[in-house]
Amino acid sequence: MQDKFVVGITGGIASGKTVLSTCLSERGAYIIDADLISRDVIRLPEVQAAIKAAFPTVFWPGGDVDRTALRAVVFDDEGKRLRLNEIMHPAILTEIRKKIDEAPQKLVYIVVPLLFEAGYDTLCHYIVTIVADEQKRISRLLNRDTISEELAVKIMRAQISESERITGANEVIVNNDTPEAFARRAEELHEKMLEMAK
């Protein structure tokens, strides 16, 4: 990891992290997405066993975790949410470290919703926080996921505040404008990070 320049991308749910990472990827950037890694990690036998012990009701009859049911359970109870994080994040962190080491480029972006909460910020040389108006985020979330507005608000309230994310960041990108404007910001960011990584 010592020869890599790691840029952390974070932001609240539905702020635009995936859109930014897609824009960067289209420009040849190497992206490590914690959400995608979590989908693999959750299938590991040891992780499934720990989840089954803590949340026995969130499994499909075939044995896989019902992610929608799990999300509903943990965002209704802070203790359960923290327990799930304790199960998942060590395995996700291990995989992210491995992917950073194996990256074919010096510049590596890691996209992590809980960058600060789970300590992933310690991996980063530079941190970018994406922010967007709360109502825009709720609207995006309802359009993207089949959840209620009540659950959308619970998920947002469970995350750290925008001000905490902004305080911990080296750079803030506001995503309230057009997709074209956001894509231009992504391009500017990537050019800047390429220079910093030299």
C-alpha cells in the first residue's frame, strides 16, 4: 500500500457516490467500491454464520441473506446496526486493503459510505465528500430503492452529519446541479488527483 495514492470518496446515502465513481471509471480511474465488496463479503461462511447468530430472521429459505429484511431490522435499532457493522467491516477492510495492494495504478479511489464511522479514512491520502440537499437525496433514494420515505429518513439519520463529513474532508463536491455539471467536477477532480499522485 505504500506506493499507492489512495483517495477516499464518501457522502450520505443517495448523495452521488456511485455517479461520481462511474464518471471517474469512464476516465480510466481504478475504483474500489465498499458496497460491491460488502455483497461478496456477506456470502463468506464466517460472516453468514455471525449474521445468522445475530439476526436469525433475515435469511431466505435457500440460505442467503435477505438484504432488504436485514436493512429494515438494523435501521430500526441502533444496537443491531452497530452489531452488523462489527461483523461486516473487518472483512470489508481486509478486502479493500488487498485490492489497494493489487491495484495496477498508483492512484486508487475507494468509495466508502461509512468512511469516517468505520475508520477507512486512515487508509486515505485525500478525502472527497459529496453533499446534496436532503430532499434531493430522499427523492433519489425513493426512486432508486423500493423503500418507504420513513425508512429513507431513518437510514439518513443513522449516518454522521454532513458537517462532520465536510470537516473530515480535503475537498467537498456539491451534487445539486445537472448530471453534466457533476461530470465536469468529476473530470476536474481526476485531473487534480493524477497530479497529486505523481
